[in-house]
Amino acid sequence: MSNSKKNKFAIQAKILPENVYKILNEKASKHALTSYIIELVQEKESTELILKELKNIENKIDNLSPKSIIVKEKAVNEDKLIEGNIVKKVDNVESGIDDDDLNGEGDF
């Protein structure tokens, strides 16, 4: 900390919007105004850094060419099909009807 800091700052309450005045006045009456202002400034700086990084990421995405994008496809092992997988190639389908189903006798 520098010794050249002023001990106090002045805020002109007359020009503050009513909602801002109420919040600052409440914090001041609880002797929490200084810590509240520090928190606000630090949050603003943090938000600005996040926005700057997001802008950098956005620029990098915009600069990607379609040729530089690599899509990896997962190979389906046909020997070990798991429920929910979509099978693209089916060579042979076998089906049948049980004799009990033909006689009207169901499982239920």
C-alpha cells in the first residue's frame, strides 16, 4: 500500500440513483461500505478478464478454417453391439412366430 493514499473519499449522494443510494447507505451504516466497494471493483475486474478471454476464444473460433476441424468418429464393433447403438449395415434379418402365439395363447 502506498502512503500517498487519501484516508477518505467523498460521494455526492445527491446525484446517486435512489436504489444505489439505499444500498450504499445501508452498507455505510453497517460499516461495510469499504469492503463492499472493494468486492464490486474486484468482481468488475474479474468479469472484464473473463469477457476478454471469451473474446479471444471467439476470435480463435472465427479464424478456424473448415479444413482445420477434425471430427473423430467412434467405430462400432459389430461383435459387441450395445443397446442404443445404431447399426448402419444389416445383411440378414430372421424372424418367426411361435406356435403358441398363433393359438391365441400369449405370455401375459
